[in-house]
Amino acid sequence: MRLVLVGWGAIARRVWDLLPAGATLVGVGLRPASMADLPEGVVRLDGPEGLAALAPDLVIEAAGRAAVAPWGMAALAAGADFVPTSTSALTDAALLGQLVAAARGAGRQLVIPPGALGGIDALAAAAVLPLAEVRHEIVKPPAAWAGTEAESLCDLFNLSGPVAFFEGSADQAAARFPQNANVAAITALAGMGMARTTVALVADPGAARNAHRITASGDFGRMAVQLENRPMATNPKTSELTALSLVRLVANRVNPMVI
């Protein structure tokens, strides 16, 4: 399987480190000014224009939400499936519609990865019947919220206990906190949609890991999923599981048994 990664940050490098046998990294998409040192034999792409020449089977975006539209449309047009990790970009209903239409027209797929979450398969299955409520609470150490709007919503580095500094819909959370709340868009796409999924963002000085608590109820019954993810050593805003979920996604494309 021929793989192209868009971006060469912490997530992409981790995927490369753990790339399953049977998958070959043939190219990496970068900003023109980037000085990234790529593995030998891997083609550098300074834009999506050269993507088709590499004949990729799968393109994974890990470069930020601005990269989703151009690289996604180019990947699908080139006959590849497209995996966006910057899922907050999909809060733009027009963009989501364009990508789905392009995938349908090309006979390919827009693949939403579970990222740092668990239970997304169960939530998506539950959504076959009517859902009454879906709530996603994201709890991270204060340092993980640094450099975001959270700094103006609470005294981030002088907290005596956990503080929920935001509660609203999934599209609001992912739009205002794109680096930390991409997962909110994933939960919404799997369940009740952007506007009807409730998201709470919490800074907790006692937290050592990034935690996600998803609860849902509906005609299927009730579910509750809780994860405590170790942050990536090279990027505390991202959970290690985010990259591992992409490794599993690639493995499911090349392995004879799929889980």
C-alpha cells in the first residue's frame, strides 16, 4: 500500500516510526518553507499538485485544518482514500459536503479516524437508532491548554482544582479549540451531529494525562466510555493514542485480519 503523509510533525513522525509491514511511505506533503529532514527515498511534496504522480492508495493529513481541503480534494481526485486528523475542519458543513461528494464521485472514501478516542464504533452503531443525548468531556492538564483561548477564560496556571472553562456544541468547541478538540468533531460525526453534541472542556491541575469521558443514551440503551491518554512527549496537546489510531488504520488496510 502506497501511503502519503501530509505534515511531518509529531503525529506523522510517530506513524512513520510504527509503520506496519506492507505499507510504504512514498511521499510527505510539506509547506514550501519547511526544512524537514525526510527518510531516504520519500518524495517531498510542496503542494498537492504532485500527489497524483505518486499514485497513493491512502493519504493521511496531519498538518492542521488548513491542509484538509486542498489535500483532501487532491487525494480523492488522485484515486486515494483520505484520512483527516484535523477533524475540526469538518465543522464547516460546506467543506464536509464537498469532500463526501468528491469521494462518492471518485469511488473512494473519506475516512474519519477515532483519534484519541475509544468506543466510536459503538457510538456509530448506536446512532443507527435515535440518540437522545451525547456528551463529551475533555480533561487535560493546564499546560495542554496553553496558547489557546482557555488562557483568557480562566487563570490557567493558578488553578486549585479542575475548572470547566467551556461548555457548548461540538462545532463550537472544535472551531474555537482546534488543536485540542478535534476529537469533539469525531464524536459528533459518529453520533448526533455537530450542533446536538455537547462538549465540556476542563483544565485540571491534578491531571497527569489527557482524559476523555463520553456518555450517550438513546433507543440502544446507555453507554459510558472513559480514557486517560498519555500525551505525546513531543506535543502535549496531542495524545499518543492519536498517532496509534492511525497506525491501526494503516494496519487494517494491509493485514489479512481486520479488527
